[in-house]
Amino acid sequence: MVEIEISDEEIAAANERGRIADLIEPRASSARYDRKSGRVIIELTNGSTFMFPARLAQGLTDAADDDLAQITLKGDGFAPHWETINEGFTVPGLLAGLFGTKKYMAQLAGRAKSPAKAAAARANGAKGGRPRKAV
């Protein structure tokens, strides 16, 4: 094992970055799973509440309600985590609407249903469908 020397200045700088992050980054004071609504509810330290459908988040889509109820907070409220299914997110990421990897989020966007998307699909179908790719 390789030992890494860390100076007192580096430790002090890291502590200062952590102190600043505590002041400006959103943190959770509590988190729970509501079985009735199927939502994860996160109370933030600034007094606001954020909630999202658990099944929307990557890794939680097929989780049992009992597993979803086992939510804990890591990193002084920075990250909700589900130990039993080994899934976790960051509060800033969730607030930004990031419920998974870039690929997962793109798949979610592709499944979106709206009247505009349905109308565009019908119009495209009426024209003969999607053009074939040139080889």
C-alpha cells in the first residue's frame, strides 16, 4: 500500500472548501419514501421540500417498497442513499433533475409522451414514416 503525505495546509484548504459548500450547496435535513404516493420526499436545510417519483430514478425503478423505505442521508445531508440496493444520488443533482446517467436520461426523454409528440409522429407516419439511412 502506498502512503500519501497530506500537508496541514491541504487539510485546512479541504476543510475550508467543505465549510463553504455547507453554506452554499443544498443539503437534506431528512428524507423518506412515501409508499402511498410512490415519491421520495426530501426536506432541505433551507426549509423547502423536494419530492420526486421514486420509479423515475435510475436504480430505483424496480426496487421494492421496503427497500425504498430504507433511505439514509450521507455526507451531512449531501446524498440520499439506499444501502440495501446500493443506489445513491446527490441533492444538487436531484434538484437539477438528474435522475441517472446521461444515457438513462436520454432514454427517459425518448419515452416522453405529449400531444405535440403524438401529432408529429402521426404527421411523419402520413408521409411514409422515417426516411431510411443512406448506406
